[in-house]
Amino acid sequence: MPRGNEPSDFAGRGSSALGGRRAIRSTVTSIIAPTPDAFGVALSSLAWRRAQLIETLRMSLQVNINGTLVPKEDAKISVYDHGLLYGDGVFEGLRIYSGRIFRLQEHLDRLWESATAILLTIPMTKERMADEMNRTVAANGLVDGYIRLLVTRGAGSLGLDPNRTSDPQIIIIADKISLYPPEFYETGLEIVTASTIRNHPAALSPRIKSLNYLNNILAKIEGLRAGCVEALMLNHQGEVAECTGDNIFLVKRGELLTPSVDAGILEGITRGVVIELGRAAGLTVRETTLTRHDVYTADECFLTGSAAEVVPVVKVDQRPIGSGTVGPVTRDLIARFKAEVRRA
């Protein structure tokens, strides 16, 4: 098999050696007097090197574990941690805008409520937690980004008993996030209703933001298999609850409608902000029972979440919502939300 430019190709064969020398001269000439094509190659090389540099910088992101910053590739917890073994723990997802953590206090309050509900004592005060989060953001030089804050039950035995665990782990990850492509915010999402229903509140309260997200993941898989990036979830009574990672809003006859907390939803922080913004805009906002019929016949629809922000929905179960385009109320609330996060 030929082996290209191995030394043996140049030794003992004059024509090959001569060809090699000509190739070398040609290469040197192209470096000294580059052609337009050479400039293109150089620019491509620079772009590649820039991408590599960015990736290198990303690889050196700092993760905060129990108040200590470590490179993300060295960030480790015990494989016996019940957060890993059983999804036993709680978390929050927060946004960073202009170097500030958006609605930090509300997120911390919800984290502590989730922990209280599962009898998990967080070994850090809210004040110290806030300081550590801000320190992690600063260490990674983030102006706009996302924080994933986790508290695990801690390492224990290979059994469910939480009393046999110790040393809960507090993990703070600050990084970039892009949940949906930018064009979806202009043209809107198409979603489907999943057959997987939201957890029954008497089994595991959806108001607990736990590390066990399998309920949502199974519904997400249904959506992805249907060619959609999100899926609508119903509750055990067949009513509209929320999507796999976002709360849902409808606009109908000038009113802003969203499922109430007792529909079996997570009480989203961004949901609360949009309710505030809607009322400030003069809209009647109602937290009420909704069915798929209400969704299909709505004038507008959109989703909210810390990662998603405010994203329009233009089709549900192959049915156009309203005109099938992003509506004026949705566009207005998106603009108001963008202004709010920069002002906060």
C-alpha cells in the first residue's frame, strides 16, 4: 500500500525525490507569496484555531463543589451519592443577565422549599449560597449565561435509607446555554401532547424540583420522536399541566391564561415574572383549569422557563394556534421580558 510522504518515498527514487523537492518549493513559494486561495485556507485555519481556543477555555470552566472552585474536568462526587443512585436531591436552574443572577432570591426560596419537602437539610445558608453562586459566575467571566445549582442527599450505602447517607453535596455549575435555536423565537414551536402524564401529586409533588426528572424525560422522548423539541403534558385528570421543561400560557379573547398550581405543575419563576408583566401591561391574567380544547382554540400560545425564557408556540398536535404565527400579545410579552431581565 502506498504510504505518501514517508522518507522511503524520497530515498532511492530520483523522480520521487525531485517531485518532493518541487512540492516543497511550491509550498514555500505559496507561503511567501500567498494566492487568494491561500488566504482562504489561512482564514479557515484561523477560524478553526479560534474554535479550538474557545473549546479550551470552555474546558477550563470552574465548577463550585461545596464552596471550592475546581476545573470542570476535575469536578467529582462519590458514585455512592444518592443523588446519582436514586435521583435523591433537588436543583434549580437560573439565568445570568448582564453579570447578575436573575431572581436569585426566588430561586433560593424554591430550592429550600423543595429540600424541606423531601427532608433534606442544606448544609449552607442562603446568604453563603448566593455568595458562592456569584463567585462562580465571576470566576468563569460570564456576562450572560446559566447556572445549574444542585444539592444531593450525599454518599451512603447501596440502599434507599437516607439516614445512612452523609455529607450532602452542593454543586454550582455556571456555563452558557441555548435551549432552542434563535429562529424558534421568531417563527414559533410546534409541539405535541405526550401520552406520559405528569406525576400524580399524591405520588411525587411536581412542585418539588427534584433530581429525578424521568417523568419529564419520558415525555420529552415522545416529543422528539414526533419531530418536536417540546411536548405538552396532561395531569391525572386529563387537564393541561405543563410542558416537559416549561410552563404554558394561552391568550384568548384578550385574557392571559395559565394552569394553576393545583393542576400539578412546577411553580416556575419565569412563569411568575410573565404573570407580573401581563398584569402590568393591562391584561387580565387567570390561573385556571385548562383542557386541550382550550389550547386548540386559543388565539396565541407560548411557553416560559428559566432556560427557554419566553418562546412562542404556533402549532399543537398539528393544529395551528390562532393564525398559525406568533401573535401580538406574545411578541409584546417577549419584549417586556427582555427589558425586565436587563433592568433587574
